[in-house]
Amino acid sequence: MTTNAQTALRPVLADRFVRKSVATDVALIAGGVAFVSLLAQVEIPLWPVPITGQTLAVMLVGATLGARRGALSLTAYMVLGLIGLPIFAGHSTGTLSLPSFGFVIGFIPAAAVVGWLSQRNWDKHVVRSIAAFFLASLIPFAIGLPYLAASLAQLGLPHGFGAVMAAGFTPFILGGIVKWVIAAGALPLAWRGARALGARRDR
């Protein structure tokens, strides 16, 4: 009989290529940080929130590493940026007063949620993959928009609903849809590739 604990431990994509160990977990978490840092530099500069490739990276890291490692990777990304590594958008460092910092916080639960769903095979099937990545793409906004409103208020700038949506949501709709579709399509394809490689090895 399959228990809830066993269900929660279903392998994610990374587990098809590396054996689980502390060393590989550390390497995968570090790789996730590097990947998010790289896509953070794919940027259309805007203020107070730039358009970047970070959200796509967050979703892919969470799905491929799983909930725990994905969340740890994004936590490490946030902490390293706060202590001075230039890994945020535009090779910048982070401060808690940065208006866009709430989105960075939101990346952590977003990676955890999509990782949790991937551990339950949502990333292997197109329809469930679309639903999982859509949910994950909304989580940074749930944290980032209230944080943005508070930051704008501290700066003495307009911070009503319309102003916050114009600054932190509306410019991201088209790009968010594109990143959502890319992520939702990439993971089922990656699983097909992994299964095909496994079948070849077994011949």
C-alpha cells in the first residue's frame, strides 16, 4: 500500500539524473541559485519592479528539485543577495527597503508549491502542469504587491490599488503568460526525454 509519506517522496526530475545524498542536494541547491541569478539578468529595466526571467527560473527550479530543495535554493538566493552578492536583477544586491523585494520573498513559497505538486506528478502531464505553474506564477504577486504598496507608501509615492497594479502587475501579464506556458510545456517534455533515455539504457 502507498502511504502519504511515500507519495510525498516521489522522485522529481533531478532525481532521475543524480543519486540522493547531502552532497548532491547541496550541489542542486547551488545550481538553482545560479540558474535564478542568470535569468535575473534577462531584464527589461522598469521601476519599481523590473521585468526579468526570474519567475520562469523559480518555477523550473521548484519543479526539477522538489519542494524542500527548491525552497532552500530560493531562500539561499534571497540571503546571498541580501548580504551583498550582485545576483538580483541588473547585477544588483538587495535590501529590505527595495520595493520589489516582496517578489523575491514570494519566490520561496512559489518554488515550494510547484515542487510539492511535482512530487505528486503534476509536472508530467500537460493539463496538470499548466495548473501547477499557473498557481506558482501567482504566488509572488500575492506577497510582492502588498510589499510594493507598503514600500511606495514609505517613499511618499502613490500606493493605492490602481497605482500598485500599474507598477507591479499589469506590465507583467504578457511576459507572465509566456513564462507560464514555457514552464508548463518544458517539464512534460523533459520527463519524456528522461524516460526515453532510461529506456535506451535498459536495452
